[in-house]
Amino acid sequence: MSKIVIFGASSAIAAEAARLFAARGDDLFLVARSQSKLDAQIQDLKVRTTGSSAVIASAVADLADATRHDALLDEATRALGGLDVVLVAHGSLPDQKACEASVEQTLAEINTNALSAISIATLAANRFEPQKKGVIAVIGSVAGDRGRQSNYVYGAAKGMVAIFLEGLRNRLAKSGVAVVTIKPGFVDTPMTAQFEKKGPLWAQPQDVAAGIVKAIDRRADVVYLPGFWRLIMLVIRHIPEFIFKKLSL
């Protein structure tokens, strides 16, 4: 049984991961912006943990406000009696054109998708390192592997997270703390509602969540979900720049 805090717990992928954790009896502390969503989620999870003594607690917070992060980790630790896993799952999908027209909007999206995750990961690392145990898992995106004209603000934020986690993983390796970078491809969630969701590249949240749980359990370094995205992004990363800049991606 693990003690797990999930930041952005009501997002589609995180909610499915929480169900998997709850079904096996893990203790959960859920953080999200909406009290009503949290209430509904907790009721659902309690049904799934019938007969279990697992703890399920929650807190409402806007995770773009980094000043709340340390207190939220304190609250989760008290509620669960310790922490084993920190899963960072919050984020937004920016309007690229709006960001191009507004520096303010661009910086707000980078704060939501990069700086807030970096804040939580840093605080979690500073707690886990002295204990010489723990798992920090952050949901990034394949979009962070290369900048594309259609979503480079989002991609830049996720790329920042990936590089930060790579360094954090290197720092914490000696202490036995795992840092898991999770890179989903196209996932059918409310965040991607504006896209046409057809073809084999689109995955369902429950499938990605199952991959996340497995990655956390085996303390993986970097996982692409579904796994075929590793090969796709390998090809995309190696397209020469003089060709890549002519592509409409």
C-alpha cells in the first residue's frame, strides 16, 4: 500500500489513475480546483475501495499559485501519515494563436504547464531526498520533444519540464528517489475536445493511466504512452532543421 498525492486529480488521466490506485488499496490525497468535482470523485473512489481501510482525502487549490504548494504537501503528509508518491497531473492546452498575440497569455500558460510542476517537483525532492525513498512522477507530453508551429508554447513548457526532470533524476539517483517523466501522445480527454479524434494515434485515458501506474511501480525514468510514441518522436526529433522548418506541423 502506497501513500499518494495527486496534483490535478480531477483531470481525465489522473482520475483514471486514482481509480486504479484506489482499487488496490492505496491511500490517496487529491488536489484539484473544483470542490464539486472532488466530492464526486471521492464518492466514486470510496465505492471502489469498499471493505478497504484506505484513506481518501482532498484539498481545493489553484496550482498555478506556487505559494500553496508547500502547504499542500504538508497537508497531504498529515492526512496520509507520510508520502511515498507525488504525481503531478495538472495542466492546460493553450490557444497557440492567443499566446502569439499576448506575452501575458504565453507566460501564464508556461506558469501553469511548467513552472508550477517544477515547483511541486522541487518541494517533493527536498522532502524525499533525506528519506532516501519516494517517487516523483510528472505528466509531460510528446509535444515537449520538438517545437512545432501549431503548439510551441505548450511544447516549450513541456520541454522545460522534461529537461528539469532529467536533471532532478540525475541529482536524486544517489538517494534512491525515482523521478518519472511521463510523455503521453494524443489522448481523448476534455482538454482535447476541439480535435477530431480518429485514427490509431489516439489513446483513451484509462489506458494511459494504466501505463502511468505501471511506470510508477517500476520506478521508470521516461515513458511514452502509448509506447509507439517513442519511435514516432525519435523520427521527428531527427528530421533535419532545414526540412523541419518547412513542414506545417
